[in-house]
Amino acid sequence: MKKQLLLGTALLTFALGMHAQKAMKAPAGGKVISDELIGIFFEDISSSADGGLFAELLQNGSFEYSPTERDGWGPGTSWRLIRPGHSLGRMEPRMDNPIHPNNPTYMRLYTERAREYHDYTGWKGFGLQNEGFGGVPVKGGAKYDFSVFLRIPANPQGLTPTTMQPDPQTPNTQVRIALVQPQGWGKDPKLLADATFDVPVGSSDWKKYTAVLSPEEDCQDAVLQLLVLTPGVLDVDMVSLMPQETFKGHGLRTDLAQALADLHPKFMRFPGGCVVHGGGDGFWDTYRWKTTVGPREQRRGLKNTWGYHQSMGLGYYEYFQFCEDLGMQPVPILPCGVSCQGTNGGWGMWPTQAQDVVPMSEMDEWVQDALDLIEWANGDVNTRWGRVRAEAGHPAPFNLKYLGIGNEEKISPEFCERFKYMYDKIMAAHPEIVIVGTAGPGSHPDNPDYENGWKLAEELGMPIIDEHYYEPRDFFLTNRQYDQYPRDRKTKVYLGEYAAKDKKLIDALAEGLYLLHVERNGDVVCMTSYAPLFARRDATNWNPDLIYFDNERPYLTCSYYVQQLFGLSSGDYFYGDCVKFEGDAANVVQPTAGTLYGQSVVLNTKTRQLFVKICNAGGDTKRANINLSRFGIKKTAVKTVLTGQPMAENNYDEQPIAPQQENIKAQKKFTLEVPPYSFIMLQYSL
């Protein structure tokens, strides 16, 4: 892991050193390409948000889990009733008079006895215990912000025994928060940190209580206990434990966010994916951005498409803030009144489908959501939604440029009608916004949705269309379809979801070889993003993924390093005649489709950097003759090599594949030996 992080830091330092120089004029022979080719796509799949990128350490802190989301789930999921010291009481989930209608469920604790029983002198209290996401990982000496909403109901319903009445000598309700390490049956837990609150009598309105907990030592499997120490009735909601150390102080888990930063992405697409248009339960379950930008206690949790709960602690405000922190363009995707055709097993009924649509008479609501999002992102503080953004802590606009409408829906007549309606309305109000459309599921020429999607894009003059495909490695080794795309199309391609269907080195090299072809066609393809991005070790819905993780660390795949090299080497000019492979017929510049090697030379005129990338996905060494005479390269360069056994993969037990970097003497004309199963990048300053 240390070697991987050092590599990213060294390359980043090299790149940042170039930013201080003035932009240069590109030498002759280059082709203008997109300088936003490599981005990331975040979807809350495989517990990527709660229990992942969002740094919250407690699970179901709002008690909103439901059997609608997963059989057997309910408000008490991830919580245990505890009563040390032979304390007595009961708990009851309730929904009357909640903190906010978007967050209706809370837990009522009836505490009958919360003292030691007879000669018991150990732990005491009645309450709840949360074990987080497979344990609460904490570090000794670190600080953690605890918060909870509490109230003492004025007239609690139900029978209340006399022993549950407050003690006249202690009229306040005392609540202890303890971060502990369990020690097994019959033993008091090991205390790591604690705090105590007094909830005054008459506190019948919800009030937020906070504390800072600093554990004395590291613990990967801690739990959080909320213990009522005095008899009475107490309502509890929005229990939270957040590390003070988050990425740039914005609530994201530091190591996972840094892994994304090290990819040097130019944009981020969010929040999905299939998450955008709901999980097939009806339009009530559709992701609506407006319920994700306010205070956490006012956000509306949602059933996740992939079978769990989204707390929306990671919402649109955090997405946009993260894009700003990494210098990425935000690419939010909004639903367009059309459900996923996979609703209730619709995928299995292909070519029939279960796509549902809202009536056209209701489409103005969906249009207004889009217009309001643009105002929220770009409006000044005097606008309605710009003021909402400012009140959340960001008075300056986010400068939204891109907006996606729909996600790989079947391109049915109903979809086309609703998409056109939204597109025309948005363009009339905001012609400056670049709309990203969809080519439907499975973007291949033999798919009628692909043909219909492109037909719609050309009819509307749509600037960008989003293609998706997941294929075996042979597809990426042999297909070079963008070479044949018409150059006069107004619509550019965003390859928004793609991956080889395995995570071995040979799969990563196949993706790298394919990306060289994409880069060569950077005048047609303007953006790409591998998918899915994250997967939690004990909650993986989809394989492969770019980054796996557990509570302790991320595990970076071979594909991650290929993406990182392309992210580091972005540029605005492509040169196709600087590298020639020995042994090719007539020493051709670009190998034909199906050839297991390829190359790309990219110039970044803004940073005055030149990148030579060569991929060899075959079993024989290749020799590449390189001529950089047209560039005024300096004396040294950085060489990065990714190589290994073709079937090797990085996993939870071992990480054999990582780039190796060295400084080399720069030459304008030379021959480079490219080992089997390797990817080489040469980085020059100009």
C-alpha cells in the first residue's frame, strides 16, 4: 500500500510542477481531442455510500430501515437492546410528531429501572447498542463527533408503571454515550470513550445533543452504546458518530476519497446508474435531489435499487462539494419520468419490458426539478434555490456545466416523448447547459435501443450521448468501433459505464488497449468512466469493481492503475505517428483491430506535458520505435510500468500488481522494448 501511495504522490508532484508554466502551442501533426476523457461514475451500489465513502460510522442511526427495503428489516435493524446491571425497560418505534416528515421514524425508550441490582456494581443503564457496519473502527487519540436528537414526551401514551417515573432527587433524564469494545458474555465492555447528557424535565421538543469522543486506543470492532441512567420515557432519533478527520473536512471517508483523487478524474457522474430512476417499486422510490440537500435530519431516506437503505447523508450537496474539492466537473443525472425496464424482473422478459411512465400531464414537475437543480447549482443567493445552497454553507455557485437526463432506459416511444419534452424545456431556459442523453442499455449496433437512441440524439442535435457496455475481455481486445464513427456528427460519445467482466491483469490491459483506441478517437469520444466504482467487502452486489474496501482500507484493482495512468496523462492533442512497432507490415503506425498491442501520444498544452503510452496485452515482447523530435522535451522523463502475470489479480489477501516508477534520461529518438503483458507510460516536460 505504501508503494502505491508514493507512486501517486510522485506523479502528482511531477504534474503539479508543470502547472506553473504557460500554455504552449501544439506542434504540427496533432489532432484536437477531449481533455476530459477520464472521469469517475459514483453509484450507491455494493454499499458504496453508507458504510463506504460517506464517513458515518453508525448504521440506521435514523431508525428508518424497513422491510420494504429488505425482508426482516425494521427500525431496530443494526441496533441491540441492552440492559446492563439488570436494568429494565422496553423500546417502541414510533412515527408521531417526528423531527421532520422526511424522517418519520424514531425510537421511544421506556426505562423502568436503570440502577445496579442488589450488589451488582458494574455497567448499568437501559438503552441501545449500534455495531456500525461490521464494527465501528476507531483510532486511539482521534476525535469523533457524536450527535443525537432527544426529547422527553409530555404525555407518553400507554401504561407507565410507577417505577418508570422520574426520581424526585434526579429530575433530569441522564443519558450516557459509551464507545466500547465488547469483551464477551458476562463481562463489562472495555471503555474507550464516553460522555453524559442531562435532558431537562419539560424537554418535550426535539433538541440536538453533541459530544466529542476520543478513544484511548485503536479498535476495529467497537460499538456505540446509548444508555438511559434514570427512569422515565425518552425519544431518540438521528444518532450519529462521525470522525472529525474527513476528506477536506467535508464528511467523506479520507482513504476512499483519496483513492478517487489519485485517479485525477476530470468529472464525476452521479448518483447513478439504476439508482436514478428507482428500484422498480414505483415512482415513489425515484431519486429526487431536493430531498438530499438540507440538514441531515430533514433528508428523506430511500430504498436503494440494490436492496438496502440510502440515508442520503451523501446527497447532492456532498456530491457537488466533492467535485469542487477534486476540480471535477459535476455530471448529475436526473430521471425523466420513465422507470427502468428491469422493474420487477423486466430484464428477464426481454424483448418485452416492464417500463413504466408518468402521464405527460405530470411531466412539468420533472422539468421543474431540472430547472431548480440548475438554479441551486448556479443561481446567486437571491434566487430561491441559490439561497438553499448558500444556507447549506456554499454561497458561491458550483458552476454546473453538464446535466444528464435518464439512464440507459429502453428507448421506447414513451421515453422519447418525455425526453424531448424535458430537453426542449431545459434548453429554452438554459441553452448554456450541456445535456447528456442515453443510448439505452447495451450500446451495440445490433441493439434496437442503440439505434433509436442515436436517432433521437441526431434529431434533437443532442451534444452528448451516453453509451454503456460490460463485456468479456475479448471485446476490449478486438473491437475498435470508434474508428468507424462518423466524424461529422454533432453528438459526441460519453462512454459512461464499461468494464471487462473480470479483474485480472489481462482484463485491465484489455481495457487499457481499448482506452488507447478511445484516446485516438478523442474527437468523437469526449468522456469515459469505468463502472462500478466501489464495492464493500461484505456487501458486494456486482463484480468486478474498480475499488474494493472494508473498514480498514481500500483494495485497488489492476484496472484502477490503468485508469490512474490515463487520468494522469490527460491532454488536448493526440499524435498518431510518433510510435511505430517493429514487425508490422509496412511499419504501420496504428495496429489493426484484434492486434494485442497499441500506442498513444498525448500532449497537454496547458501543463506542457507529453505522454507516451504503450500497451502490450500479448505474450511476446514488442519493440516500439519512438520519435519525439517535433517536441522540445527536457533532459529527464518519468517511466511508469504496470506488468505481471496475466492472470494475477489484486484481492483482499494480496496485491501483487502495482505500477513501478523510475526517472530516466529523455531521448527524442529511441527504441523501447515492451515486455509481454505490460503497460508503459513515459512522461515528459516541455
